[in-house]
Amino acid sequence: MVRQISPWKVLTRRKNLQADGSEGETKLNRVLGLWDLTALGVGSTLGAGVYVLAGQIAKDQAGPSVMISFAIAALASLLAGVCYAEFGARVPKAGSAYVYSYVCIGEFVAFVIGWNLILEYVIGTASVCRGISLYLDSLLNDTLKYTFAEVAPMNVSFLGSYFDFLAFGLVVVFGVALAFGVETSTMANNFVTCLNIFILGFVIIAGALKADYSNWTVDPSTVSANSTIGSGGFFPFGFEGTLRGAATCFFGFVGFDCIATTGEEVRNPRKNIPKSILLSLLIIFLCYFGVSTVLTLMLPYYIQDVNAPLPYAFEYVGWPVAMWIVTVGGLVGLLASLFGALFPLPRVMYSMAQDGLLFKFLGKVSPRFRVPVTGSIVAALFTAAIAGLFDLSQLVSLLSIGTLLAYSVVAISIMLLRYMDYCEVDENPGQREVRASETTSLTSSSERFTFGSVCTQLFNVHRVQEPNAISSRIVGVLSTLFCLISLGIGVLIMQAHLLIASKEVWALTLLIVLVVLMLLVICLICLQPREARRRLFRVPFVPIVPAISIFINIYLMLQLDTWTWIRFGVWMIVGLSIYFFYGLPNSYREMKRQRAGWQKLKYSDRL
């Protein structure tokens, strides 16, 4: 007789992690190499933002120190990047952060992350298509806008003023192309990305020829009072302004995580995924750093054009030809971003459908093209409808919350995985029992959850070298506590930063207590036994690197406005309805079938 399975067991069940990091079988076509992945990561990240972001931050937040803002943001992105790189090497599966959290935390958290990745990629793709439409319209004197408003006007408050047929058509065309030809589409993306990098290289070299270093040492007394100039010099808004700029720059690096969704379509993923993530981040940083440097050298930061800084800068120095080259570059960057945003969406849906958490037809792979064709077309049509119907100016912030949540969960998962007892990861309850039967009575008694055993393991008094059930649970609790303390520090800094700056006693005391508790939690995690070293790529300095990444992501999430969280809540209500009425029953039946099969095998062994 099969024992009743509790709902908690289903919600927290984890995918089996292959300890050897092997690639395993896949229904998808392994056609992508190192340079394909790097071009995908660079293209999806270096969109129109590189042509706009530096000027906006230089004028309003950081001044010439915008280059330092990008360097700080690159370091923060690198912390998330190395976490993705390790998981890409250890779990080379489609699904990115969804699969990683399924391996380390459990099914319910994995569904939440997967559902938010879908949101991120849908809105990302739709916003890029809207951007291309508006960009072309600005070159055509708003011809598209007036035509669409006349043909298909919409008078609904939360929708756009007209249906954008161009944005709709772009998503459909790119979606169908991806559904029936990944290899050909990747070649096109490689070409567009290389062209974008070439144009950015031209911008950096041409801008350097027109550099004027006096623009980094502006005297505010010589400037009109109408300009927002701050205190002048290299840090006109102080180092605090540079840090504020870094928080904005961080979102300029969002997009590289799409590489992690390609695990089942990559040749030699254990090597190529980590290399491509780190290489793409390096290229992205060099482009942002170079563009922001020459931009603030070509003209003073306080007269930057926030909407089109690079064309304006070349017009300012008298190079109209370069201005038009940069204008074309913006369109090329948007096209590369469209491919990078749309490519990972059906992969996440495929992975979730394969696990039974989304509808099965979304995970059906075409035997001819070896691509989830149905899922790709459904994803394209849904995204096309969003792109055509909605004015996305208020929805873009939802991109941030999905990305930051995924970054945080991946960092937490790295922390848990490094200190995990592998017999807890396995889905098969029979193997756990075999593992337990092979241990000695001394080991079994030491792993009983008593107050004394937990306190002993908390400080690792017996210098245990291998993770066990108690040490894994302790790390899980400490990681949760670290997240809560990070949340407390973030709220305190947001709400009482003026009191902290003025050295108010209670605010300083509370901040010091929370920081000490955070350091204590990290020290206790460091004392726990960790897995043996492997030849695969590993995040260095665990748990410090993931901990810093978690804190940065939580702090940035707190910066989002209330309406963003409300929209996020609505999206989650839709997702949780699907999970509890479709995904959870599927998981319950699967666990029941596995347990029945194991008990049948156990009974036959006894006979």
C-alpha cells in the first residue's frame, strides 16, 4: 500500500542532480557553439540602451564619473554571472534559473521563478518591438503613428492609443523564424551583433579623436545657472551620485542570462556556457565603458541630450556623417536585442512543460526541426499581442523585478548547492533509504535532529568534512536568515538614510546590529562542511560572492515603485492558479507513481 503524500512534499520536491555534471539526453538540436552563445548574450544586452543610457546617467546622476558607475555595475553583474556560469556547467538544461531553483530549493519556488522568467522575456520582447516601431517612426516623421491611429484606434485607458501592427508583425516574423530554423537564425544574430559591435567601435575611436579633457574638470561658476551642473569636476553629484548611477547602469547589463536557457542546444555546454557568460559580460562592459568615456569627453555632461546623446554629441563636434552611422547603429542594436529577448522564452516554457508544470503541448518538440515549434509559435503570438496592444512605458519596470528575483534565487541556489547533502537532492526515496542503510549507526545517530546535534553542527565542533542532513538544513535556515537581514538593512537604508548620514544614534545602532548579524550568519555558513572540489567551473569565495549578489539584488528590488509590485501580484495570481489547478496535481500523480514503483521494486527484491 502506497503511503499518503503530503502537499508539502510535493511543493518542496527537487529535481535529480546528476553528480557527474553529465549533459544527459535531449530532444533538442545541439548546434550552438561558444561564439554563437557569446553573440546571443551580447546582442540581447547591448540594445539601444548603449546608445542612450550613458548620456542619461551622465547628465542627471553621475557626470563624468559615469564610467565608474558602469564599472561598479559590471562588478555587480559579474557576481550574478559567475553563479549562472557554475550552474550552466553543472546543470546544462534548458530553463535557466527555473531549473537551478528546482534542483536546489524545490518545485514551488521553481515555478514562481519560471513564471517570472516568462514575464521578463515577454515584456522584454514586446518593449524592444515597440522601441523599433517608435525608432523607425521618428525617422519617418511619425507616419506610422498617424496611420495606425487612423486604422486601429484604441480608446481604453490601460491600453495604447493605437494597435501597433509593426511591433506585432516583427514578433511574429522573428518567432516563426526561430521556430523553424535555430541555426540560420543564430547566424543572422551573429552578423547583426558583430555589426553592432563594429559601429560601437567606430563610436569609441571617432569620439576619442574629438576628446577634450577639460570636460572632466568643469568649473560651475563659468556655467549658466539654468544648467543642472552640481559641484562640477569629475564627481559633480558626489560619489553618492556615482552609486545611484551604478544602480541604473546595472539594468544595462540585464540580458546575459538568456545564455543559460540554451543548455540543451549547446555543443559541450559544461565548458561553453561558463566561458560565453563571462566573455559576453566582458565585451558588454568594454562597450559601455568606452562609450561613456568618450561621450563625456566630447561634450560637457550638463548639456548631454538624454534621448539621443551620441547623435547629438557628433553633431556638437561637427561630424554629421558619424551622427547618421550612430542612428543606424541604434536600429541594429534593437534588432539584436529582439532576437536575444525572444529566443529564451519558448525554452523556459518547454522546460516547465516537460516537468508537467505548464501545459504539455508547449513542450512538444518537432522531430524534424528538433525545436519546441508549438511553444515557440504560441509564445510569439502571445508576445505579439502584448506588443501590439499595450503601451509598455509603465510595464517595463516589471522586467526588473523578474530579473532581480531570478538573480537572487540563482545566488541562493549556489549557496545551498555548495553545502548540500546529495542524498537529499535525489527524487527517488528508495535511494535515500539505501544511502541511510549504508551509513554506520554512529553516523545515523549523529544526524538525528536534536537541539544538541544542531548546536554542535552549527559551530561544526567535530570538524565534519562532508555535508549531511543537519548541515544542509542549517545552511538553508541561515541563507533564509541572511535574506531577511538583507531585506531589513535595505529598508533601513531607504527609509532612514538621512538619519544615518546625520549620525542619529538609534539608526546607527540598528544598522550596526544588522550588519554584525549578517557577518555572523556568513561566518556560520563558512563553518559548515562543503562538497568536494570538482573539475567543473565553480564560483569562487562561496558564500561571500553569492551573499553580496543577494544583497545587491534585494536592495535594487526595494527601489521599485508600488505599482510595479501590484502588477507583479496580478501576474503571480494568474500563475499560481495554473500551478495549483494543473501543475500541482501533475506533480502529485508523478510522485505517487514513483513511490508505487519503488515499493514494487522493494517487494520483488525481498522475494
